[in-house]
Amino acid sequence: MGKKFLLEHVNVPGIETLPVYQSKGGYASVEKALKTMTPDQLIEEVKFSDLRGRGGAGFPTGLKWSFMDRKSDKPRYLVVNADESEPGTFKDRYLMEKLPHLLIEGMIVSCFALGAKSGYIYIRGEYMYIVRILEKAIDEAYQAGLLGKNILGTDFSLDLYVHPGAGAYICGEETALLESLEGKRGNPRLKPPFPAIAGLYACPTVVNNVESIAAVPTIINITADKYNDVGIGKSSGTKLISASGHINKPGIYEIELGLPVEEFIYSDEYCGGIWKGRKLKAVVAGGSSVPILPANLILKTAKGEPRLMTYESLADGGFVSGTMLGSGGFIVMDETACIVRNLWTFARFYHHESCGQCSPCREGTGWMEKVLHRIEHGHGHMEDIDLLVSVAKKIEGNTICPLGDAAAWPVASAIRHFREEFEYHVKYPEKVKDPKHFEKEPFVSEGMLVNG
Amino acid sequence: MAKVTIDGIEVEVPDGTTILNAARKIGGELVPPAMCYYTNLKDSGGKCRVCLVKVAQGSTKDPRPMPKLVASCRTPVMDGMVVQSKSSPEVLEARKAVVEFLLINHPLDCPICDQAGECDLQNLAYEHGAAATRYEEDRRTFEKIDIGDKIKLHMTRCILCYRCTFVADQLTNNRVHGVMSRGDKSEISTYIKESIDNDFSGNMIDVCPVGALTDKTFRFKSRVWFTNPLDAHRDCPKCSGKVILWTKGDDVLRVSARKDKYGEVTEYICNECRFEHKKMSDWTVDGPRHIEHNSVISQNHYERTDLLKLKKEIERQIEFERGAELPPEPSPKLTN
Ligand SMILES: Cc1cc2nc3c(=O)[nH]c(=O)nc-3n(C[C@H](O)[C@H](O)[C@H](O)COP(=O)(O)O)c2cc1C
Ligand code: SF4
Ligand code: SF4
Ligand code: FES
């Protein structure tokens, strides 16, 4: 069994309530941090832990905290990003639903470190039932003197608020989130200035993912050194992976970073292998915005070594043969999956969710979606394949926020690794007009399939 | 102050100046095009992405290049920064991409568009566009609507530069219009059943880089190049009263605000000056409007020919015939 930092007590009955949570050592990190450590020490500790942001980009959390403008005389804010809209990612909702106090505990310590007197949880509107769970837990914490004025008799005071969004993927992008939190249309802001200098209400702000903040209590309790012992190199600690698709045991798993991908897919402790005894065709490792990899490349790195569940190993070979750990949305496709159809589904999503502020993303996402729609439905031309690559390339890097890249990367990688499948769609329009085309007759290309 | 080099030319500008404005200080061909940035509209810029440039050296302190192209209209200069605008093939490629994207949902109805001859997209397409389209899908279309009794919105032509929403936000009280929906379904709109009828709303027409917002008192009256533009003023209690009269004979066909050479309004005017004073006798004419000679509007311009300039031009041509260095490329706007 791998080490569990986040989900260790998840199955304890009543763990969502304060007394049970405290009986399992809950809020110990608040005692330790507020009474025995300074904010600087806390920031250093998180830096040394090598914790990387769990929201997608993997930016080192301690480093982000150290950018906070602490000379400013304006209020400072911590905003927890619980928007969780990346297709394939569904880990934060589990964490908040089962362990609301873990997030609150992490927020108290983090706000103390950052000098923030207010913290916000920006949560996707569809998670209304979790809003209620969080609010209940926050009430309990206030009553126990863990929130509000002079927490545990110290000088530190903190208020927490839960703010549901109206349901837009773009509101997960940190600056669009801040706009939305301010009551405006969720359009990403141009950077600089970065939120650490001018974020919420133009005040210094840190935006972190739910899981990043939930990792903080462990780091403080066991020290950064011990946290660092788990994982490999700069990928330290544990990570929640939301596994879905053609596997025997879809679900949310806490893994130690460094676990071989093959073990994650095939061992009974995790995904339990490909369903119905079929073969593995492809994996999207970190949520729909990361490049898709065929079976042979997801299991082995560019150098032919076993691929590990770490930020570095998954990215090995760059985007030519690598991908990203991203938000940990691990989508598995078996031999019957149609790559073109899946890509079209992703493209439809990005087209629908583009905020429309900048021209390459506003127009390009729609263009890619329409071309993919044609190819998947047997109306494509051979030139369309290169057209898609070209459009993706013209969006990438030219937009205000990374949604443009998120729409472009899957297209570029799917065509790089599965070009024959796109050509097949053009050559055999009659066959692919049947929506179940590959279920009946799996499409096999050399080096693509791997037996379980 | 910061020293910046753009396409090999050095310029010194105050700290905090954007790359675009530093380039404008140098002037000429290296100035990046701009469709959404507008100097006197706070927070404008960054959206259309046509002004992208490459930063080959960040600053003297940190000479590393910037990893991606940046929007010159919103990126401040640093001392020692080295920028490539027209000299970078990557930049030209990106601008070409943006033009292609913008033209996807912008109809090429220039022959009937009121903005023809004054349209930034037309110029941009000419300089950076491709001759043929690769887009064969359905295009976005909208019904034309009146947003207020003086302004017609032709949303199909809108490129969502957001300039008019900034005007509404920053210049008019009681804002009633903005952007609705997301992505390529976004549209400029007023609140349901609201219309735009405040004193300064007409300025939205002037800031629109394309023909999406048109002056209902001028629509289809004339092509701009058949009009005679005159600088004029009147004593106005609401605004500076400084305008351009677009005339034909003694008729005033259109009144607009004065713009600088980058097409930006220098002083906003009120709706009364714009829409309600269409008689020559309402105005004191200051003289002919200077129109850049490379603009299509100058086709019929009435300024007297500068004989000295003409002589110099002829001499330059003769030099060229004799094998001197090549003259600079004629601006595409000449042939517009
Ligand atoms: C389009 C888009 C959507 C995003 N959605 C989320 C999200 O739902 N949750 C999240 O934590 N981060 C999301 N991010 C990343 C955030 O912008 C930001 O990097 C993150 O919240 C930082 O937290 P971390 O440093 O703890 O990872 C999104 C980014 C983009 C570009
Ligand atoms: S990249 Fe897309 S989502 Fe991001 S600002 Fe531009 S249009 Fe909006
Ligand atoms: S109507 Fe004109 S000014 Fe307004 S957003 Fe569209 S193109 Fe820009
Ligand atoms: S002018 Fe700079 S992005 Fe539009």
C-alpha cells in the first residue's frame, strides 16, 4: 500500500465532523503553525517540501507564496480554486465532500503564512451540495475558535467564505476566477500584473488548488523533510489521480509520486487493468488539455525507461513523446476507442468554453471543432488533417490565457500519434458514419496496442 | 527612462511606456498594427493579438528572450529591451494567423460597408492576409439591430475588440451595453429592451475599427472618398466641439471626432455636435482636413498639392532609375 497523506482517514465514519476529525489529529498543524512558527518559517517549509501546485500547471507552491507582495499595505487574500472543470478531473470534489476540515485546516495555516485575513473558496456552482458541507464545517470551526477573531488565543484572525461560480470552465483560470469573484464576467486578465502583486480587488493574492492547500497540514505536521522523502526528486509527496475510462476500477486514488504508470493501470490496488480484457490504446494523463499518448509511449519514456507518475517523467521527451501530469485526470482508452471522436468531444468542450476575448482562441477553437466534426462523420478531406495541425499551431502561444493552448495541444498530439486513424476516417467515410465504428472493428496501428 | 531597440532602431522612452507606444515614437513600418488597443481607453488592448512582437532580449539586467510573442500594446518596455516587429518572420506569421482568424467571421462586404476606406481590418488584411480562405464551414451571422435611435449595430462585422464597451464604461453614465455569451457566440448587445441614448454614445462609432457600428444619419449616403473632409468647430457647452465635417458641396453628410494618424480619436465629441448639427452654418470651418496621402480617403482630397514634396518625389524616382538603392515599398493602403 502506498503512503496516504490526504485520504488516510477518509473512511472513518463522521470524519466530516469536527470532533471526529480532531480525534484523528485534525487541526494539529494550526496549533503548531500559529503557536510555534513564523510566517517566514512556514513559507520556507512549504518551499523545502517541493510541493507543486496540484491544479494543473505544477508551479511550486512555496515559490508562489514567496512572490506575494508582503510590503503592500493592502489586505492580502488566499483564494482556493475549487472550480474543477477540467474534463476527466474529479478529485477536489471528493476531498471537499469527505474531508472539508482538511481544506479548512490547510487554509488557516496558509493564510497565516501569507498574512491573509480573509480566504475564499471559489467552487463550481454544480457542487452546490459541497457548498453546504463546507459551510457546515466552517461554522463548526468558528464555534471551536479555529476561525474568526484571535484563533486559539493568538493574534491571528481569519474569515473564510465559500463562493459558488455560475459554471464556466474559464472561471478556473486564476485571473478569470478573480474577475468572477469580484462579480464580473469571467474573462481572464492580462498578466502582468500577476495576482501575487495585484489580484483580488487589486490586492496581493495567492490562488491555489484545493489539493495543494490540503497538502499543507501534512507538510507542517511531519516537516518538509519527511514529506520530501515520499515521491521522487522534485515530484514530492502524494497526488490524487482521478482515473476514468476503460478500466476495471475507475475512481480517485492517492498515489505516491513516482509510481510506475504500468503499475497504476494494471495493479489491483489502483485501476485494476483494462476492462473486458481488452488492450490499451491511449491515455490522456492529466486532464483533457494535455497531449494524448499511445499505449507504448505512456508506459515507456522517450529513452525507453518505465514511465513514472511524476511531473518530470510524464513530460520526458517534451510534447513529441511526452505529456503532463496536469490536474491528474487520467483518462484511459481501450482498443475500441475512436481517437477522432474523443478529440472532437474535447474540441467541442473548448469551443463552448472559450471566453471569446482573444481572436485566435475565439475563432480557432470553433474552426477546429467544425473540421473534427466533419472528419468524424465521414465528410473530411485529407487536407483537413494538416489544416487542423496548422490551426492548432496558430492558436498555441498567441492567446491571452492558456485555454488556447489547452485546446491546441490535444489536437496536435492526437494527429502526431494517430494520423493513420484520421486518414482512415477520410478514406472510409461509409464505415465511420456508423457511430460504433471501432467498437465493431478495432482500429489497430503498429506499436499502438499493448496487452494487459 | 528606458532605451529600447525595435527592429534595429533605438529609442528612449519613459519607464512604463508600452512597446507599441515606443514603436509609435519611432514611427514607420515597424509600428505594430492595433485593432483593440486605444490610447485613451483605459484597460483596452491585449485582445485582438495583431500587435504581437518578439522580445529577443528582455532587458539589460535579464537579457533572456521572452518565451512567447507578447502583445506590444500591453507589455511595458524595460531598459535594454530588444524587440523584433516587422523584422521577425515569426511575428509576421502570427499576425497573418490573427488576420485569418479575424476574417473567418467578418464578411468581406467592403463594397457596401460604410467603413470601407477607413477600416483597420481592410488595411490589415491587405498587408498580412492570404488571397484565399481555408475556411469552408458556416459563418456566424446576426440580424442588424438599432442600438439607440442613432446607431446601427451590424454584429456580423464585429471583431469583438471591446473598444465600444470601454467607451460605454468610461465615457457614458448609466452603461447599458456590453458583451453577452462566450466564445464565437459572443455578441455586443444592450440589456434587453435597453437602447443607447446618452450624450456621448456616438463615440462608439468612431472607435469601432470595422464597420460594425455605423452612424444612422450617414449610412449609405456616400463613400467616404467622395466626401470632402474639413476640420471645423463650434462653441459647445458639452464637448470641445472640435470635429471633422464630411461634406459634399454645401451639405454636411457626417460629423465625426478628429483622429490622429493611428486612427484614434483625440477628443471625444457629444451626440449633439455629431448628430444634430448638419448645416454648414452651424460650424466655423478651420480648413481642409489633413488626410495621410496613403489613405484611400485622399483619393479625392482637396488639399493643395505640395509642389516641393512632389519635386522631391520626382527626383527620388529619377535617382532610382539611375540605379540608386531601392525605394521603400509602397504602402498597400495606396492601392486600397
Ligand atoms: C482554462 C483553465 C482552467 C483552469 N481550471 C482550473 C481548475 O478548475 N482548478 C484549478 O485548481 N486550477 C485550474 N486552472 C489553473 C489555475 O489557473 C491555477 O494555475 C491554479 O489554480 C493554481 O493552483 P496551484 O498552484 O495550486 O496548482 C485552470 C487554468 C486554465 C487555463
Ligand atoms: S485564450 Fe480563449 S479563454 Fe483565454 S482569454 Fe483568449 S479567448 Fe478567452
Ligand atoms: S462593435 Fe466595433 S467597437 Fe464594438 S467590439 Fe465590435 S468591432 Fe469593436
Ligand atoms: S492591439 Fe494589442 S492585442 Fe489588440
